[in-house]
Amino acid sequence: MISIPKLKNTDSTSFFLLAGPCAIEGRDMALRIAEHIVTVTDRLRIPYIFKGSYRKANRTKIDSFTGIGDEKALKVLQEVSQTFGIPTVTDIHESHEAALAAEYVDVLQIPAFLCRQTELLAAAARTGKAVNVKKGQFLSGASMKFAAEKIHEVNPAAQVILTDRGNSFGYGDLVVDYRNLPEMAAFGVPVVMDCTHSLQQPNQASGVTGGKPKLIETIAKAAIAVGADGLFIETHFNPAEAKSDGANMLPLDQLEGLLERLTRVREAIL
């Protein structure tokens, strides 16, 4: 089990969950989504970390939504944590962002494209916060050993989490190789399956990333079956109107039923 302050239901045998909107679009939407997920996860006794990007640095087009302002979004994440007594996670993209974000959140997330950036990993490690590293779409699970080693070299006590989000399959699709999960687990760290980004269809001619959200449950069930410790799911009450990654997000009203089914899969394999 991961060791993160404020994480509830840690005596449960369930998987843990990182879930929330792709980006913080405003205070009310973040609190509304968090309240719903907290209610569900408390009932199912699932350890829960609220996810929301305070800024989206990796966008396809110059005019794509990037955020509501760094400090404003980080304060929203802080309010979510204080209101519901839960930990929060957000992405960082450059080394100087680590210390700033660490003032407001409990887990720093390294985006997949940046998982080899040594200075970024080191900066995250120096904050003392847990660090979730997304596996690059261009890497094997076995190669993520070096990302974990970089963090532990700087901070041997750091809580490292490794997350798979699929591998590039041609120019505009991804495929999940479930061998990556046990390969990463062999490093003695919790492993997570990103059930939404692994269904992205990037590099579309329209300049907007596509996705296959109908397969979220398939990806999640298979991940639990092969031993994933946690799941990462982006969700929104209206994905069609989301300002970032709406094409692969799970509608919020479908999350409870999905988690109920996934807990039964988890119980079956223990």
C-alpha cells in the first residue's frame, strides 16, 4: 500500500484510485466532482486521491485550453483537500514548478513525455512529496526502473508510484501491453493503470486528441486482473464540454457502477 498523508481506507484490500477531471476548470466543478467521488469511494472503501492538472502544458494547438491560472488552480486543489480530507495529485512540467506545486498538493505527477527528464524527477524528489511517474508511450515497463532510481537517488525515502498509460501504436493510436505492470511492480513500488489516457488517439488531423472511452472498463478490469495496485481514471460530469481530454474521459455518473464491478474483480483475485 502506498504511504501518502490523508489517504483514507488504507486498511482496505481494494485497489487505490487517482481520479478527477483532466484540468481544473474552476472551483465549483472541482468540488462537485470531488464530492461525488469521495462519497462513492468511502462507501466502497477505496483509498482515493483527487486528480486535477493545475496547468496543461502539453497541448496540440496554440489556442488549446491550458488552465485558469496557476495559483488559482492550485488553491482549488488545496481547497478540495481541506474540504474532504483527501490527498491530491497534479502534473508538473518543469523543474521550477515542483516546489510551487508541492505547497498545495500531496503527490507530484510526471507526465509520460517527461519521464526521462532527470532534473524534473530530481526536483520532484527534493520536495519530499510522493511522485507518480507516467511511463512514456515509447518505453517498456522494465525501463522505468531508471526513473524510480533517479528519484530514490535524490530522496531514498520518496514514495514512488509508476503508472502505465499505453504504448504508441503507429502515429495515431495506443495499445496496452499488460506485461508492463508486473515488470514495474518488480521494482518494489505501487503500479497504476491509467485507464483513460491509454485509450487516447493522439495526433489527429483536427488538432484535437481522440479517444475510445467505451473501453475504459475493459482496460480497468484487465489491469486489476494482472495485479495493478491502483487505477487512474479521468472523469467529468459532461466530457463533451470538458476543456481538455474530453474524448477519453469517463462520464461521472458511470463511475460508481464501474468501481462496484472492479471491486468484485479485485475480490475474486485475492
